[in-house]
Amino acid sequence: MTDIRAVLFDKDGTLFDFNATWSAWAHGFLGELSGGDPALAGRLGRAIGYDMELKIFEAGSPVIAGTPGEIAEAMLPLLPGQGAAALIEQMNRAAAQAPMVEAAPLVDLLGRLKAVGLRLGVATNDAEAPARAHLAATGVLGHFDFVAGFDSGHGAKPDPGMLLAFAEAVGVPPAQVLMVGDSRHDLLAGRAAGMPTLGVLTGLAQEEELAPLALAVLPHIGHLPDWLGGRASERALENAAG
């Protein structure tokens, strides 16, 4: 066993491959939001760091780590007469229907982690309702002891509120909770909460951006059991030597 007793995952870009999941969805949603006007769809895309022609997100897009409110705020100047609350509700409804592409086979991976006694959670800057819908649609909602979004009452990353709420909910000290994420927001939140952090490359951030904030950066979460096993072996050797 390892010193890690719980694992808290970001959702988009961590449990689910970011570009594979959200690029096609964004293209369709912006087309619908613009009423079929390609010029307006292009302007809306640029406002949130998405290229409608190339169907890719820019590294600084608020969609990557921002909240629905921040995404809506970026588009509202281009949508006269549209209110923030209605736009956020429209985004949340549409997001809940997005087809999610798993970063690794989640049922098997999460089952393995639960089998060794780890408590599991999700902390996302998405809203809680679509987050739960995504997890349910992939058959893994029941694997998690805790799911929180920006609207769950704990704040949003990079503030540590959601992370500390998870630690309290499962009764594990923050120092024994591993925060796994694909963005600097995730890792900064983990560090602020006093948690060890692990980066993955299934979002848009590059390894050099994440490495200074993480114990390690993995290609995807499918490598997590081996990494935890290696960490446990290192600690066993340290204890034997001590």
C-alpha cells in the first residue's frame, strides 16, 4: 500500500480526453448559438479561444479550465439581449449531452483503484449536474465517493475549496489525497490544498507547463496504477532502510 489513500480527479482533460470530447461539441454548439451565421460562430469561437475552421482550442481558452460563467462572460458581448443565466443554462444543457471520450478505459481503471481501498472523487470547474451526467453515461458515477462542480458550494479551481471538501468528506488528510489534473489550475489547487499533485497530458497543457507543479506528468491516467505501485515500492524500501 502507498501513502496515498484517496485520489481526486479533474474531469475534462483528465478522465476524458479534452480535444476528442469537446472540439466537435464546441463546433456544433457555436453553430447553433449563432443561429447558423458562420461569421458570428467564428467570432464566438475566437472569444472563447476556439478555431471554428481548424476545430481546435487555443492553449489559453477559458473552456479548458474556466467555469461556465467565465465562458459565458466571454461570449455575451457578441450576443445582445442574451442574459448570463440563460446562456449558462443553455451551455449546461448542451454540455450534459456531449459524447465523452475516455482518456483510458474508466470502468477497469477505477475498479482497480477502488479494489486497493482508495477513495475517489471528481472536482471540476464544470457544473455538477453535467459532470454527474457524463460520469453516469460512461458507467462510472458509482465509483466516486464525491463529485463537485463550480456550483456545488465550494468555489472553483485554482482555489482549493472543492479539494478540501473532498478530503473532509472521505476523512482523509489532504497530504494523503492525490490531485490528478491536466491544467495548471488543477495542480495549483492541489498545492494550495496541501495535496501531492500529478499531471496528465490528455488536455492542452504541455509537460513543461505541468512538471514544475507535479510529482510526475503521465501520458494519461491509465498509467496511474503503475505509478502508485512504484511509489509504494519506493516507500517500502525507504522504511526498510530506515
